[in-house]
Amino acid sequence: MRVAARMARLGTETAFAAAARARALEATGRDVIHLEIGEPDFDTPENIRAAAQRAIADGWTHYGPALGLPVLREAIARDATWRKDFPVTPDRVVVTPGAKPIMSYAITALVDRGDEVIYPDPGFPIYASMVDFVGGVAVPVPIRQEHGFRMEPADIAARITPRTRLIIFNSPANPTGGVLSRSDLEAIAALAIEHDLVVLADEIYGRIVYSGEHISIASLPGMAERTIVLDGFSKTYAMTGWRLGYGIVPPELVDAFSGLVINSVSCTSSFSQEAAAEALDGPQDAVEAMVEEFRARRDLIVAGLNAIPGIDCLEPSGAFYVFPDVSGTGLDGEAFAERMLSEAGVSVLAGTAFGTVGRDHVRISYANSQPRIAEALERIRAVLAPLAV
């Protein structure tokens, strides 16, 4: 069977492949500590699960509107107006099964063949994958540890050309945990306005910040009308398996997104949306407790990694990942990840899963318990000890 040539341009998310290798090793009887998947290890809060059960019992099991149920779009608009600090009306909200469709729809709606899209490297691999798939040109901006894993506005400016259409960034960031400052965002906003560009702001980790506050670029003057905000429920409310995301889009893009929803997924499940409205409107103590636990795990893993000779780990400001430089061990990221899985039973991701810049790094998710993190650190130390002699 002949597969369309464009399929060769479609990338992947290697975290799932790494998790599959780790599970295959577990099937042989090995104990594996999973630090590769970007998924909170907490259960969805009880009030949200109960709301889903009520919704099913009440018959919310049929098709809903393409852009989302009014109750959820209204809840998102209220929450975003408060937390993201710019006026959001329900008619600008697009609800999708997971947040990835917002990436896909934004790129599909805005990028013609040959148009350029600026994105972070290292960064979420689906950005470049979708740009390549639609025939655009993915233009990476290097994100380096010596700059605090921030996307430098000067590096963005140097890559803007007459073909640039879109700037994508993620703050707090996967895989680094880096957070853009207000001055960074103001500089990016100035570039977007000067060059008449659209911004896709991936804010999926916006509630997981350890100091200061999350700032949405859409709250800056002149940016709400040129920003697509991507967010969702998977990270904040431990709802990865529910597949619930949303976008806040400029009015001019609502019809385009609606058409893409109708042509791809029809709508998002109704009972899940009822539960998501409860997530936003209900108590937030479970979220706050989860973030505090992540903070404790961050402190544990950063201190533990930096105590191992050859590893240099920057303290992340958000999300639940560290992105240490392991080159001091004599290994690059891929070799380090392979040895940790095969010899230590610790599953991490090579930095090259997120682009070319992080070849000397690995991503470690601390979405695991403190005892398991401590055990993983001891296993890593034991495998590396002979290399330090």
C-alpha cells in the first residue's frame, strides 16, 4: 500500500516509545523507576470524578457543540479572565479532546507552504512536527542552560524574516522547566506587533510555578488580538487520560477552528466537559497540594543530581521536569539514557527527543514519589561511580 509522501514529514513524541521500552524491561522481571513520562502521578480529584459520574447518570453522553459546551466555555472564560489577567469571552474559547489539537489547528489555519514558524529547541516535539507536516518551515531558537533555559528575545529577532508567520513558545517549559520573565514577554510582544506576527502561547503548565506568578503574553497591551493561548486540564488537575484541552483564540480564527474541529473530531465528550467545569469552579486545594509536593520533589532531585559528579542540574522555575547537562560524565544524553535504563533500571529521556540543542542533556520527570526519586538517584550514582574513577 502506498502511503502519502507527507507522512514522512510527521514526527513523533518519543516519551511514549521510551515508556514502552521501560515496560518491556519490566515484563522481564526488572524493577524500573519511571521518570520519562510527563504525567502527574496523582489521581484526578474526587470532586471532578464525581461530577463526571453525575453527568453520565444525567445523560450527558451525546454529541455536543463543536466548540464546546456553554457551561465549560463560560467557566474557562471566567477562570482565564482572572488567572491570565485579560478579558476573555466564551465565544473565543475552543474546547478540544486534549491540547494538541490547538497546536494542530493553529498551524493548519495560519501556515501556508513555505511560511516560517519560530519555535524553541529544546521544546515539545509536536511543534516542529506539525509545521513540517503542513509544508511550513520550522525555525528553531536555541534554549540554553547558561541563559536559564529562557527563550531569548534577541535570538527570536535574529530569525524573523518576511516569511515568518507564527512564534511558538511554552512557559513554564517542557522539557526544561524554564519560565519567561515579564521583560522577556514584553520583548516578544514588541516583536510580534512590529512584524505583524501571531503568537501561540503554550500555557499548559501555567499553574505549576514555584516562585512569582505565571504571566500570559495575551495580557500585555495589543496582544490579546494576536495570541492563541493553549491550555488544558491534564497537568493542573491530573486529567491526562480525560483528553481535555482548550484554546483562547482571536475572534477572526474562531470560524477556522470550528471548521477544523468539525472535520477532525466533531466535538469533545460531553460528560468530560461537565467534569472540567467542576474542576475550574470547584475547590482548588488539590491543585495547590500537588504543586507543593512537586516543589519538594524538585528540591530533592536537583540537590541529588548536583551531588553526583559530572551532572550539572539547573533548578527549574516551573513544570515538573529537570534538564541536567550530563556531559561531565563522559556521556551524551542518548548514551546516558540508554545506560540508566539498561544498567540502573531508571527510565529518562535523551535531550535529543526535544531537538538538537539538548544533545548533552536528559529530561527527568519528577512525577514520581519522593522515595522512588531518592532510589533513582542512588541507582544513577552507582552506575556513574566507575566513570568518575
